[in-house]
Amino acid sequence: MIVRVFYIFCLLLLCISVSAKVLYKTVKADGSVVYSDVKNPGSVPVNLSSINTVVIPALNNASSQAATQNIRIKKVRPEVQYTVFISSPEAEQTLRDNAGGVKISVSVLPKKSGKFQLIFDGQIFKTQSKSQFQLESVDRGAHTIKVNFLDNSGKILASSKQQTFYLQKASALINAN
């Protein structure tokens, strides 16, 4: 019972102290600012009633409706995220072609017209609007490919992961009678 009376008394004191409208601001010698509800030497009263007021304009008058009709609302479209996949040759695939011919097929999602830029062994090889590249006279060994998808102005919209393929050719030393 005594504990309940004590809690009620504390809540009553809290309500009385919250309803105080005078706050005192004190600036210390080091420049720090202290706000308190107790007046200290050198403190200045701060009136809270003028700080916590908000004026809301009327929304149903004719002048505010005319002003909102003159403002153009610009719709912001979310930026489309494109994804580029190299479908052929697959990553780490071994190809066999004595002439060194390699066909690279690419797809982009979502579908959009643009340009494809092939990066072959770290160098820009070709930029074209077709999604298939035909390489000729490629040396045997390991090669890396990557494809960038560009818009018509040349800005890169998406890039594929760099992947490696291997090209094997028949050796001239085998069956050399």
C-alpha cells in the first residue's frame, strides 16, 4: 500500500514539473550550454510557448487550389536494373576448333535495344547491336571474356561477369609422318 502511494506521489510530481513553462538556459565558461528548470546564476529564461507553435495554412481556399494546379508533378521512374548473361561459351568450357573460331552469345534481361561491347582478354574487341559475336583466328589457350550492355549514348547499363574459356587446336606435331 505504501509503495502504491509513493508511485502515485512520484507521478503527480512528474506531471507538475512537466507543466512548467519556464526553462532556463545557462552558458558555461567552456561554451557548453545547459538547460534546466531551476534558475542558476547567469541563466536566461527561455519561453517554450512560442517555440512549439505551428501554423497550418487552409487547404480549401481557391488560391491554394490554383497554386497546386500550376505546379507540375514530375513522376520519378525507378531505375531499371539490367542483367547481362553470357550463354555461350559457358564458364570454364573447353572449345575445339582448328580454325580458331569462337561464337559468343549474350542475353540481357529485361530486354531492351542497345549495344553490346565485347571485352576479350582485357581489351575492347568490338561494339555492336547484335547479341552474338563471331571471333576468328583465336589462338589456343585460356581466354577471358566480358560483355557490357550500353545504351545508345554509350553509357554502360550492365556488365556480365568475367568468365574464362579454353580453346584447343589439333597440334601439328601429332601424326606428322
